[in-house]
Amino acid sequence: MRAFQSLPNLDNYEGRPRRVGVELEMAGLESEDLAEAVTAVIGGCFEPESPFSGTVHDTELGDFRIELDASVLTERRHLELLDRLGFSLDEGEMRDNFEAALSKLAGLVVPHELVCPPVVLDALPQIDRIRARLHQAGARGTGASPLYAFGLQFNIEIDCRDPAALLAMLRAFLLRFDDIVAREQVDFSRKLTPYVQPFPEDYVAYLLDPDYAPDLERLMDDYLVYTPTRNRPLDLLPLFAWLDEARVMAAPVERELIKSRPTWHYRLPNCRIDDPDWSLHAAWDEWAEVERLAGDPERLRRQAAQRLEGSSAWRRWLAATWRRLGAGWSRD
């Protein structure tokens, strides 16, 4: 198994080794199958909470969360609905059988999600061995069905809180995004979801302007004006909420879904876990290239200038118009 590419800065904002959280979405397996893949590689024991969710405890890397990615099921709100309809299911075999059947039915569209704990970068090969075990067990990924808009997520700890460094990272990601989408061979079903939608063109042009040098407050305020949503391939709302929760929560964002944390929330467009030639390496290496570009000011400046030359006034106008329409709808 080849090595994961190293990041330019290996320490986080506190001077400790940086960590990364990984989330994998897939179909074709039950919660117990996901748990078996984890315990086979790094030990631990599975504690199921329902047919839809559970936790693998006591592994050498920490606790792994497993759940069907639908809160109505994992929070068992379907039982409240049944009660209102006059069907009460108490604990026992009947409820277990009902929920098992519901889990299988939901699994046709809703992915099971494996949420790994934050691990040091050297532990990524172990996470990839779990991915390989899931592949061998028959996990199905994005390309297995037009209905499978599944993804892979990295939550990479930031290495500093300096606004100039944060701006450089965001610029680097915007400049690399088209190449990432092309290399990921994004599935059509995934293109219909919000997760791979590019940042608005007028925001891209605004951000890449060489005279733009905001302090942290302005950087956050501009982001919240131009793109107040978590549905971006690089979602900065968790990071900004960690830096200034009140500022983010005062904006028209999906407040209940934002998890404050000092990380880059990188949402990849595909989880091709059923592809024997796919692994976590390619996706991770794309991120490593983003960080390398961010750390090379001259290359970053050249590429930003080239990107600005190709920025269409029509696309900027269209992005601004669409945002104004969206703001009007939200007020209505």
C-alpha cells in the first residue's frame, strides 16, 4: 500500500500533530458489516443502538460511529409518527423486525455512513484498510446506481488561524476545484446534488482579486454574504463557527446542521468504494496539492491571475442575480 502524501505543515494551530476525520457513505451493507470491517482491522467492539445506528468502541484509534444517514430513522422519529397514526410499537421482536425491514428499504437510497474519529495523519493507511475491507464485503458506491449520491468527507485540522493563511487556502481550493472534479470523474447523480456545486463566480472573482486582504472578521462576513450555505465542496461554516459562533449563527445559514470545529470540511463528490482501483489516496493527495499551492505565494498569484482572466462577466452577473433571487425567496 503506497504512502499518503504528506502535508506541508504537520502541526495544528496549537503546535500538536494535525488530525483528520474521515466519513464514508455507501450502500449494500448493514451496520454490522461496517462494524466488522472496523474491528477486523483495528479491534474494538460494536454496540448497536438500533438497526440504523451504533458505535464501535475501544479501537486503537477511538470510537467509530455507524448510522443510516437519515435523522428521522437514527433518532427514531418514525416511532412518533406511528404513534400519531395509532400504531404503537413497544420494544420487542415486532419492533425489531419492523425496523430491520425499514433499514433495508431505506438502504436502497439512503447511505450507511461510517464516521471515523479524528486520527493523526500517519493513521490514514489504517482507515484505508478499513475502506478495502468494506469493498471486499460488497459495499456499493456512487456509480452503482443513479440514486446513489454518496460522498467522502475529510475534516482536516487547520494549521493556523492567521486570516492571510486561511485566505490562501481558500484561494488554492478554488483554483484546484475544476481539476478535482475532472479527476474524480463525478457521477451524474452527484452533479445534481449541492455538494459539488462550485462557489458563485462573483465570489470567486472577489476572492481572487490581488488587492483583497481582509482581516478575519471581513473574511467571514464576506463568505456569509456571498455563500451562506454548508452545501459547498469546501464548507467553511464549521470552521467559522468555531472561530466566531455568534457571527455565523446570526447569518441565514443551516444553524442546526453546523458542527463547530477547527477543520477544513472538505466534501468530495464521489465515494467509489466499489471500484477496485479506487482508494483514499487519490482524494487525499488532491487535498495535499491544495495545501502545497496555498504555501507557494508566487504560484498562487500566477494561477489566480490566469483564473481571473477567464472569469466571465456574464457568469458573475448570473451568480449575483441568482443570489438576490434566493435572498428574496428566503424572506418570503
